[in-house]
Amino acid sequence: MSAQGPPYTSGPPSPRDAPAPKGANPLKRTSDTFEHWLRRVLMVVLVLGLPTAAISAGLTAYKASMSTVRVQRAERHEVTARLTARVKSYDDGAKRAAQVRWTDGEGVARTGAALVRPGTPEGAAVRVWVNRDGTIVAPPMSTLDATTSGWFVGVVAAFGVAVGTYGTWAGTRLVLDRRRYARWDAEWDLVEPRWSGRFHR
């Protein structure tokens, strides 16, 4: 009794026996490929665009704020004024507007309203900021204000890139999923009568 092994064939394998190309998937749809590449693109945008947007926006805001700091420091100066009336005390302790008087560099007496702590007596010295016209104004921006502004704008820009990237991804997924469900419903309408008809024979 002789054992017979499987028959051997010569020649190239048939297309049916040929290995599938690497990464090939007969169930993979065009929308799946698009979603795959979109995910990669958005990841690159997130990794590169987020720090770029944050740094560029933050530096731009910082430079603009520093320009404002220099202008305000050149146009404003601090003077010593005197209260013209006593400021009443209040329970909340918040500063109140009160009338003050001072003499400018040309010897002209000027008056204006400044925020003063409650309970400050009449005639007390108060430091106020005035512009070139002799009008009481807010203190000039500081370097810390400019730095804070730059950081804030940078963080907002980074957050905007992150939200925009996520919104693009979520919106695209929603559209693709709706198209997939619609396609599945259409295909099921064609297949279901033939498939369920087997059970009615």
C-alpha cells in the first residue's frame, strides 16, 4: 500500500491563491480611506499648528502691548494732589471718587476726580496719574500687563486651534457616518428580501 500525498502543480499560482497586497482590505470603503488620511492631516495640524499659532499670536499681542506701554509712559506722569474734602467711610471699604487739586508744571491749579480710600481726611496727599492735557487718567500699562496679555492671547490661540481641529474631525465623522448608514440602509433594502425569503420556502 502506497501513500499518496497531495498533488503538486507547477507554474505560477493562480490569482485566487496569490497573497493579497499588504494593507488591502476588501471591506474597506473609500470613506474609510478618507477618514484615515484626514486623521493624519489633522494630527499634523494639531502638533505643528497649535504651538505655532500660540507663539505667533502671543508674541504679536506682547509686542503690541509693549508699544502701548511705551506710549502711555511717555504721555502720562504721576503728580501729588490734595483732597478738597474728606471721604466718608463705607462698610464695603471700596475706593470712592473724590475731588482733588494739584498744581501742574506751569504753576496752574487743576482739579479732578480720583479714586480714594474711604475715611481719607481733607487735605491728604494723593498720588494721581495725569496726561499731557492735565486730565486724570488710569496708570500706564506695565511690563507685567504686556506679558500677561501675550500669554493670554497665546493660550486662546492654542485653544482655538485645538477646538477647530476637533470640530473638523467631529463634523467630518458625523457626515461620513450619516452617508454610511444611508448606504447600509439602501443595501439592506436590496439584500433583505432575498435573504429573508429563504425562511419562507
